[in-house]
Amino acid sequence: MASATNAVAIDRETVERIVRQVALEYLGRDKRGSAPVLTVQASSRHMHVCRADMDVLFGPGTDLTFDRPLFQEGNFASKETVTIVGPRSRLISNLRILGPMRKQSQVELAFTDAIMLGYSDLPVRLSGDIKGTPGAVIIGPKGVVELKEGVIRAAIHAHMNPAEAAYFGVKQGDMMKLRVGGPSGVTFNNVHVRIDPKSRLNVHMDTDEANACGLHLTKDVEIFK
Amino acid sequence: MASATNAVAIDRETVERIVRQVALEYLGRDKRGSAPVLTVQASSRHMHVCRADMDVLFGPGTDLTFDRPLFQEGNFASKETVTIVGPRSRLISNLRILGPMRKQSQVELAFTDAIMLGYSDLPVRLSGDIKGTPGAVIIGPKGVVELKEGVIRAAIHAHMNPAEAAYFGVKQGDMMKLRVGGPSGVTFNNVHVRIDPKSRLNVHMDTDEANACGLHLTKDVEIFK
């Protein structure tokens, strides 16, 4: 019965997940710490800016102005915004800059934004991995920067610290799945794991993903290997 | 071992699907017809219009002008467009009307559109099921209609004919799952089954759903119970 063996093998992931859950209930989850609380957040389109581009866009030596904190410690939405002009000469204004400054400027768009601007096949990348991605013209109050590359659709990802990664049994670069319930229930099958000691467990998705699954309609979220 | 029994029960759907696939390979899929070809299409925001509203918007006795056929026989995109004004007094122009005319007017928006217009919690409904949904002001070249209800986010759904439904072992109103592969791989867990003798198998999703899963990036799609 090769077919039956095959069926069991294919389904191993799901079985492992269920067994893990049930086992944790019976064997005392408390001994390894309680389950981390999962938050899922939608990131609107935004930009990260480097020192050199900040100088041009907002003036030499200027700094980003703190507006509100983001979930991950040290990250914040700034008061500064720019305008992005894409390949179809259409633009989006009020593109928010997130701080702190980075080594490379980068723009993260949802596909809905990208298609409107004329990026027909924007690469799906993890933040920072911008080699070979398209560029854009960025207009600030004090000047204009032509980015040679750096426009991406951010891949859906889960931030977590090493203890949380150990809880789920995952390592840096692994993929997990995120199930979102509700009337527009969706499972995201390629959630990238990003581990950092300063992180707290949360999933970042973009507005297309949040709107596809109706994230605002449900609190039923679950992440698993 | 109540836990083990429970685990098997939870997973029954997946097991059934795998067994069905394997069984079909071994027992001769040809005898019940080959697998229907699945197409998945993204519907942009659009409107369906009733006779009375057509009279007001475009003039008494006017008809929709055929522009291009849609996948399902008899349905078409018309040349006519309107402007919709939502509760925040923002508007979207060039909202395409799809024909033929229907008994009730209805507007189908993606959540991205809805949130921009000010519908903070637009109901997710099957087409035609508009009782208790919000309304809108619709502006046409010859007049203005105030819809009392009819603005929805269309629930993702699969059209199919009775033979295709029999192939999948589903009936009217059942839910199926649609897996889309590629870098932004997603499984839509609540795909409504709509059976009609004139239909051909295809899944309709909206632009948020298509952009979330990067539908334009992959041909790897699979529908299952």
C-alpha cells in the first residue's frame, strides 16, 4: 500500500502540529513557559531612509521626528513624509518614513500601490534584501532623490525572540504558517521567521494581506510550523 | 488515549483529500472524466445595476453597451461607468458596470476601496445577499441614485456546473479551499461553492485577495474540499 504510506507522509506536518498541541496540554505547558501571545499587524506602505538621502530630502543633518512608537522596541513612525513617483509617472504622497534611519533607503509597497504606480511585478523581499529591485523618484520638502533600487513588496514575516523561536521549534529563515479566521479566513503559507533577542512575537503583513483576510474582523489568529 | 483519537478526528478533512487524490490516480481518473481546468480571476470593484437605477443614471430606456465578455457565459463588462460617493464624502470614479442588468443594484468593493471611502466594516456577502448592507450615492451622466443598501465585499467563491461539483464531491453552499502557490503563497479557507448548469469552473476573488497572494506571479492554483 504505497499510496497509504504516501498519504501519511504528506500529512506529517499537520499531525505533528496537532500532537504538539495536545501533548503540551497534557504534559504541562507551564514547564516550558506559557504560549507567547501573538499579535498580527498590518503595515501600510512606508519608507526607510538612509543618512545621505535624509540630508537631501529634509536638509543636511536633520533628524527624523518621533511621532508614535511601533510594536518592536526602538522602531517608530516619524512625522516626516515624502512623495514617491513611480514608472508610470503617477505618484503617492504622504508616504510615511519609519525610524530609525537605516544603511540603505527602502520603500515598502502593497501590490495595490505598486500596480497603481506602474510596478507590474514588484519583487517580494525581506526587508534589507533590495539588490536588483526597482527604484523610484522620492520627493521631500528640501530635495529630490532618485533611488536606483529599493522598492519592494515586503514578504510577510514573524518577528520573535530566541525563547519564542524555541517554543515553536523554528530557527532563523524557517517558514511558518499563519491562519486568520473569520468570514474571509486565510492561511498565509510562507511566513518568514526573523529572530532577534530584542523582538517580541508579532507578524507583519501589508495592507493587501490584511484586507484580503479581513484582519479587522477577527481576533482568531494562529501561527504554526 | 482521547487525545490521539481527537487528533485524528480534527485532521479528517485533510486525510480525505489526500486519499481522494491518491485513489483517483490508482483507480483511473479517466473513468469519471479528467480534472476540470481551474481558472482564478480577480474582479476589480464594480457595480451591477437594476432597470430603475439605469433609467436615472443613464436615461430612461437606455441599455448597457457591451465592451468585453467575462468568463461566465452571458456576463460582460459594459462601457458604462459611474462615480460612487461613500460615507466620508470621498469618491471613486470610473466604477465599471457589469452586465446584464439585475433585479437589484449592487456595488462590490475590495476592503482597500471600502476603507478609503469610509466603510469601516463592510459586510462580506455573496452576490445578491444585500439585506442590511450599507448604501452609497451613485452619480451617472444623467442623474444621481441614492442606494439604500447594496454595497458589499464579495465573498470569494467558485462557480461550477453540476458535473464539476460532482467531481469535487460538493454541493451548493459548501465551502472549499483554494491554495495559491508562489512567493506569497496563501490558502483561502472559505471559498463558497456556487453551482449553475451554465457555469464553468472558476474562482472569483477581489483585488485585495489577488494582490495578497500575488496571483499575477504564479500559475500554481489548486481547489479542494
